[in-house]
Amino acid sequence: MKHLAYRTTVAAKELCVSSHHVRRLIETGQLEAEATRGGHYRIPVEEVERLKRDGVPPFPQTAPGDEEQDEAPQVEPKVLAYTPIPESPEVQEERDALAIVETRVKRRRVELEGERIEDEFREREARRHQEMRETIRLQARQAEEERRREWEERTVDYALRRTPSECPADMRIRVVQAVQSAIKVLSPSTSQEVVHRTADAAAWDALAEFRDRQDREAAIKAAVDSPSYWGVPSDKADLLRIKAKHLATEAIREQGTGMSAMELRRIAETAVEPVAAECENHRAKEKLISEMTFWRFMEASGDERQRATAAVREAMDRAPIGESSAQLRARIEKVLPRFEEEVNERLADENAERELQELIRQADRFLDEALRDDYDWDSSYERWEAERELRAPLRQAVREAHQDGDISASDLKRFVAEWIDEHLECDE
């Protein structure tokens, strides 16, 4: 890149002189330069190119201010007369050697000063470059850390999305910790397939306890639902479900970890086999109860059938599991006769009442016919009044005669005619 101005050290390198030589040229006006606020010089590129082209002036011995002092009038010093002592060649040689040494020392000092300044500049530039490199490394490290943090968050989020929704909070925390630990050996540049497989494996191991718990709960539920509760009374079915859950839970609790879901389910179903046997026994009893009570109580009322069924079921509950069908029938036969007698008595009473009501209906009809055909009335109102007064006593007479067994449908008409004659004569 083309520089517009040089620092003194750079200009000195370009001109192959010391930086002190360049500053003296600037101070004596032989080299144009611009002073900065910090007291440094900036030398235009054109000036350096000019000196390269025209040649660098020799090192100035006096400053412009010294020349002005030389031009000022000087006072003639008073010279004392003395006779100079001629110097020997050895002294002159020593003086020349001393001058040479002094010149070399001055030149060496200038060179050392230039080297010191160059070293300071190089050290300053080295420190600046080192700081820049450190800053770049720090920014790169921070960017890499941020990239890795975002990558880890995406990986953990992927693992959590694949975690079952019913997984409790403590299990999710385990998944996060396991995935973070597993992917420490990986980097964001690792292929996504490898990262996902690693996260899946870590999450799978972290959820081992949760899966085992789920497998056990599923095995218990399947075992509880394995017996068929169809045909079992609801109250007994509820108790059998509770019993089956207790048996399955105890059997599963005795098992250690590391068992498969099928093994746990087989153990739980084996534990509830007694409940299945009880369900089968209850179904057989209910079927037998339904058959015997239905056909033998077809004419029974709902309440009678319900009471009979309850009594039979109570007798069945006392029967141990495993009794034969004949033994169960014998138990039922001991209970049903009492209820059959009650039903027969009720049916007889209902038949007697229906027969009585039919006799009363016919008696009312015979009363109306007898009063209309066999008796003379002054008016229809008189006949109607007589019929109204005789109906209730006639009905009571028919009821009493029916209860005593002294009347039947065949001789009802005769009974009504005699009763009417007797009561009409009494009224007359």
C-alpha cells in the first residue's frame, strides 16, 4: 500500500541513514516534515523520494541558530604572546587516533540510539500485534463457545422432544445431564447422524428406570384386565379387580430389575390366575341362577324374582370354588321352594280377586236387568234411585258369599234375584 508520509524511523530505513540523521536534517530545514501533537515527525513521501534522487545531505554539524551567532560581530580576543612548542609526531598520531576513536564512539552511540529506538518500535509493534492476536483468539474462542453452547442446546432439545410426554420432571433432568455428558467428546462439526445416535443412546440409558416403571405398570394393568369379568355382578367384579391388582403388584414387586416387558406381563398374569378362576366360578353360578330363577319364576313379580335371586346368590356365595353343577343346583333347590310358595299364594289371591271382580260385575248387570224387567216403577228416576241404593249392599253380599264359598258364577243370577226380592220387601 502506498504511504502518504513516513515516520522518522521508516524514512531513515528508506534513506539508509540513522533516524537521528533524519531528525537533524528536519531541524536544519534540509528535509520538510510535519510535527504531530506528540512531538513526532511525519515526512512526506515526495521528500524521501527527492533525497533518494538527489542524495542525502551530510550530517549537519551546526544548527541554523549557531550560524547566525557566527555571523554576529565578534570581539577580537586578546592574544598573549607565547612561543608554541612543536608537537612530536607521536602526539599528533595519538591525537588523530583519539579523534578517530571519539568519532567511532559518537557514531556507535548514534547507532545504539537508533537500534534502541528501533527495538522499542519493534517491541511496541510486537506487543500490539500480540494483543491483536490475543483479541482475535479470544473472540474466536468466545464464538466457538457460543457455537458449541447453541449446538448442545439443540441436541438436548432433540433428546427432550423424543422423551415421552408422561415422563416426570426428574427423569427429564436425568436425560439432559446424560446427553450433555455424552456429547462432551463430540464437536459441532460432528455429523448430525452421529450426534443424534449418541443423544438417543444416552437418553435411552437415562430412562431405563422410567421404562422399567412403565413396563411394570403396564404388566399390572394387563394382568388386572386379563380375567373376563363379563357375567360377574358389578360389586363382585370390583372386588375381584382390586384383588387382581393386589396380587399382580405383589408379584411384580418381588422381581428385580432388567426383566423384559413380556416377562413381567407373564408373571403378573400368572399371579392373577386365582382371580380368573373366581370369575369363571361366578359366571357359572350366575348362569345357573339365571336359568333356574327365570323358568321357575316366570309369573313372579319383579320384587319376588329379585328377592329369590338374592337368596339364591347368597347361598351360592357360601359355596366353595370348585363345586359341581349338581351340587350348586342342590343348594338352589333348598332355597327356591319358600319363594315358590309365596308366588303361588299371591297368584291364588290374584285369581280369587279377579273371580270376585267378575262376579261383582255380573251382579251389577243382573241387578240392572231384574229391576228393569221384574218390577214396576212409577218413573225411571225411582228405578235409578233403587238401583243406586241396592248396588253397594249387593256387592258386599256377593263378596261375603264368595269368601264363604257359597256362591259360584252359575248360581249368581239366582242369588241376585233372591237378594233383591228380600231387600225390596224389607224396604216396602
